[in-house]
Amino acid sequence: MSVDDGGKADGAMLAIGELADRIGVPTHVLRYWETRFPELKPLQRSGKRRYYRAADVALAGRIHELLHVKGYTVEGARKALGGNGGDDAVAAPVRAAAPSADVMAGVPVQALIALRRRLAAALGD
């Protein structure tokens, strides 16, 4: 039984604040995830304090990776976690659309350079 960086054994349950610190999200985000990911069900003790088991900790880490690292939507992350082979287009990460070549070609580079020089002169640089 090894001890992680928080001083608790790997299999020990974590309070919501400890898990939030471990994965780097606020506690309200974890509570929101509980409403959107039915698999994430911590134990609730007296005073409705939440305690996350090792499986919950791993799942929360996976949800964080999908949403905040890979850029999935909540619905896409749910489908990816469900493993139901859903529509890959929905489960794919959201990417910002790059400007198309025809939009970029509409502005000559020399005009942009001239505009930059005029702005720099106006600012006194």
C-alpha cells in the first residue's frame, strides 16, 4: 500500500476538496459533473459530505482529461466514457475552425504590413 503526495494511501477515500485539489478543478465543478455523469457517485456521509472512492477518483481524472485537456464537450465525454460506440462526430473534441484560404487571400499581406506600420507610428513605437 503506497502513499500518494497528499499523505493518504492510494485506496483511501478523498473528500471533495482533496479531489478538487488533486485534479485541479473547483469543488463546484465536481458537483456539476455528478449531475452530468451518472457513473460518478461519491459516498455521502453525515452533513452530505462527499467522499470519493478510488474508482470515483480515477473516473473524475478521466472526465477532467476529456473535458479540459482534450477539449470534449460534456455530451461527447459522456459518450466516450460510455463506450457505446456512439457517433464519433459528436464525441470528437471541439476545435476552433481555422479561417479558410479564400478569406485569408482577400487581404493582401502588403496592406497588413502597411497598416501595422501606421498603427505603430500612431502609438509612437
